[in-house]
Amino acid sequence: MFDPRDPEFLTDPYPAFAALRAEGEVHHHDGLGLAVAVSHGAASAVLRHRGLGRIWTDATPADRFVSFNLLHRNSLLENEPPAHTRLRKLVSSAFARGHVERLRPTVEALAEGMVGMLVEHIAADGQADLLEHLAAPLPVEVIAELLDVPPADRPLLVPWSNAIVKMYEYGLPEDQRDAAERAAGEFAGYLRDLAGSRARQPGEDLVSHLVASELTGDEVVATAVLLLMAGHEATVNVIGNGVAALLTHRAQWDRLVADPGLLPTATEELIRFDSPLQLFERTATKDVEIAGCRVGEGEKIAALLGAAARDPEVFADPDTLDVGRTPNPHLGFGGGIHYCVGAPLARIEIAAALGALTRRLPGLGLAAEPERRAEFVIRGLRTLPVA
């Protein structure tokens, strides 16, 4: 069984996943303390089975993680019906008020401007970090536009998000757990103040629409934090992992440069090929069976999304990057009632970044080996030097 802290595994987990798939669809992982589904069929069943839910359990001791627990207890992602049904309806209604299409020109302009700055840094220094100049700032700027966060406050958002999501990893050191709680408290306090301001002076932004809905104050704050964390963490890692993959598989980069019409299928393929979210947990609300594996009430099982994305029963030549791959039924945005509400916006961001890069920098290449973050659940790079 794989060790989620092994550097060799973190560099390339896919051979280990293939070996597990060859032995069976579901396995118990003693280190993680749960069953893991490694085939596409089993992972899809984990995401969709109504006997499996997102049942939030407070981080403990509860008095040490008050803010972290409050954000998650009131989150759309961590609730099941009927609470989830109410939250999803209200959030989807606010999110659907033309916000995504309204942002399309802004997203494309932001991507174009950031790639322009990347060009200038490469011209001046011979190379630049694509994560620093495009992959990391683009999604946070887009979410900040969606929420209408004042420009002066936007640099606060990414450090808060980065600190909080560390809690999703296994075996996190105590100092990083404390940092996650501090960030959650500061983030919640900031958004509570922002929501109060929008209640007094509403605008056309998403926070104003959430405040005007029937969500409670805590639910407004938790929803805004979720959108920022999920929107930022997933998209930055799709762009980072994806561009690194394209530049490593040069023929696919050149193919995309030559045919911009492949941007939609390339976007889906990059989400599949090196999944930014590798594992998604569910808890049994009753005894269930997944691919012959019994999961007792109260026990956990996880969909290994990275393993499902390389299942040869569903994807022809699954270890091959193919920017024209279709169909592409990846599970990168989840499935069932917890399917990512921000998926349409994420697709626009990824395509905008790829489009700007292939237009402005068709000769882009790796300047050095990218440095990967030593984390398993949220898979991404620390640096991506390009020239």
C-alpha cells in the first residue's frame, strides 16, 4: 500500500494506483484509516451513493479549532440533505445570476495581462516562475472580482487559504494546525465585516447576493470561504500541473498552439491527467457495499480521484496526455449532489490561461525541473520555472 508521505510516491503516484487497481477496486488503507476506491466505477459510486455522505466531524479539541470548525460546519460541502439541499439551492441561485458569464471577459483580460507580465519577466531575467506570475494570482483575482473584495485586501486571501487547506492533509504537524485555526479566524472575521458592509450598501457582487438570500450570517461567511479556497486551490494546481505536463509532453503543447479549438478538450484533459484533488472522503450513513467492499455505518471510504482518472477500463491509453481526448468522463469536479458549483468558472479560468500562454509564448519551455509540494490530498507544484 502507498505511503502518502513518501517523496517518490508524491512525485508520481500513478504507478502505485495502477498496481492497486490490478488487485481490486477497493482496498483498506491502514495508514489513512479508511477504505479507498481506486477504479473509476468504484470512485464514481462513492461520490454518488446516497448511503455515503459528507458528515462533518469537528477538528479536536473543539475549543482549539473554533473558527475552523465553524467554517466547515456551515459549509455546503460538509452537509447532507436537507441542510445541503437548502444551502445548494440558495448558493446556486446567487451564483447563477449571470456571475460566471459576466466574468468571462474579465478572466480573459486578467489572463492576458498576467501572461504579458510573464513575457516581460522572461525577457528581463531569461526565465520566470509561471506559478508566481499566472497560475497562483489568476484564480484568486477572479474570485476576488466575484466577491468584489477591495484590491488592497486581496493579498490577504491566498495566505489564509493556503494555511486552512493544510488541515486536509494527513499527519499535519501541530504548528500548522494552529496556523490553520488562526487563518480561519482571521478569514471569517474579514468576511463577516465585508458581508456587513454589503448588507448596508449592496452591489451586484456575489457577497451582496448571498447576504440578500436566506443564508445565515455564518453560512454566508462559510460559503465565501469555500468558494475562495476551492476556487483557488483547485484552479492554481490544474494550471500548474497541466502546463508542466504539456511542456513535458511537447507534442501536445505544439498541438494546442497549432489548434486553439482544442482548448475545451485540453482543459478537461489537464484536470484528468494530474488531478489537483487526489482524495475525497465520504462517511457511511448506513451499511453500504461498494464494488464488493462492505462499509459499515459510521465508517469512511474515499474516492481516489487520481486513480480513477487513469482507469484503463474507461480511458484509452490513460497514462497518455491527449489534449483532444473525447469523451472524457473524469471525476475531477466530483459527482452527485456535491458536484463542484464553481466548475463552469474554473473551466473559463483554465482555458483563458492556456489560450493566453499558447498565443503569446508558443515557444515556452521548462527552464528547470518543477518543484512539487510535499502533499498528497491537494496535489500541486511549489515552483514552475519556464523560459
